[in-house]
Amino acid sequence: MSTAEALAAIRNRMDTPNAKVGFILGSGLGHLADLVEGTSIDYADLPGFPHAGVSGHNPKLVIGKLEGVDVAILGGREHFYENGRADAMRVPLEVLAELGVDTLFATNACGSFLPEIPPGNLMLLNDHINYSGRSPLIGEPTDRRFVNLTNAYDPDLRARLQAAAEAEGIPLKEGVYAWYSGPNFETPAEIRMLKLLGADAVGMSTVPEVILGRFLDMKCCAISVVTNMAAGLGNEHISHEHTKASAPIGAAKLERIIKRVLPTLAQ
């Protein structure tokens, strides 16, 4: 019911809302929504949308045009650690699907395991490890819940993002992202374990939204902004304040890639 109510609230603000590409913005990346020419609606005014109470997020839905492409931007997300709900972003993503979004672009801030992807750089996700073990589809009654995640991070979209990054002269290495539930940061021992499992970076989001995106038949891609080396691998004092302060360095590169790639994502 909340999805229908949220759509009704949107249509009360806009005559013909529609979008082709949807974005979810991570910590310290909310300013990217300011690039869109369109209508901004607070999550609080949309039934079923989360509180998204983490500082560094901008909990607004922005629908409009960016680089001439119809987009819908979710300026913040509710994380699993806020209320223990892996499906917290289900209604917002169902709304995006109803608006016509068929390509989902997720972003996040992460800790890197790799010296070749230091803070200030970007990592293109080519797979993930759901270390939390939680799924946003728990409780879904239909057989649609058995989602195939073999190519969760669409190979064609990854190729387009790589081409855009190369054209902009921005290094964009690919890697595996591990979802850790948070809100506490990981221990050095946990990082060593995740490295053994095959992860290249760790963060507290994105995986549940990508699962939901695939459930909703969206093509998905995701880029992490590296804000620190993971616990035990660097000298930073890891904190959320550090994450927010470091995010703009990588966000400037991400913005250039988004502007370059968007026209190709809408094809």
C-alpha cells in the first residue's frame, strides 16, 4: 500500500513523473542530487520511505533531468544497522521501478583492502559478499524471491563505466565489496578474514539494494568511493566523521564519470 501512496504523493507534485536511471547516494555524496533539474520531495512526505537518519545523507527524492537524461535520485538510504531491516529501501526502489527506472546506479563510501585503491579513489563493484547473511527478500511470499545474482553487477554497464572513466582519465579498478552490517567498524581480524574470503573492500550498504534492484528486474551497477583503508591496513583514525570528510575527494571523480556515462545508460 505504501508504494501506491508514495506514487500518489509524487503525482500530486508532478504531472507526469518518469525516470530511466535511478541513483542511490551514499555517505557524503548527497550533493550529487543538486545537479538535477527537477522536483525534490522530502522522504518524510512520501509514505513508506525511510527516515534515513545518518548524517552525510540527504533524505530527498529528486526527479528530473541530468545531462538530458530522466533520472530519479534517492539522496539517502536507511541502513540495516538503523532498525535491523534489510528491506528498508524496498518501497523507494519499488517507486523507482513504477516511474520507469530500469537501470539502478548505487554509490557508497567504503574501506579499501588494496594498496592500489587508496583513499580518494573509486572501486567499481563486480561482485559482492553478503557477510551479514541477511536478505531484503526474507518474507517475500512469491517464487520471485529466488533471485539469480550471477551477474548482479551488469557486465555491460561495467564496461560503459570503465569507458567513461578512461575517457575522463580516472583510474577505476574493479573489485568485490563485502557488506558488513555495522554500525561499528570492523576489527583488523575481521578484515583479514574478509580478505581471505575474496573481498577487496568493505561497507555497510548497497548489497540489499542491489538484491532488491535485481528482484525488480533492474540492471544494476555500483561504485564505491574509498574513504579509508580498512582496519589494520592504514594509519587513519576510522570514524564516520572521517568518512564524510574524505568522501568529497572521490565524489568529484564520480561526478565526472556519471556525467560522461549517463547518456549511454539511457540507451
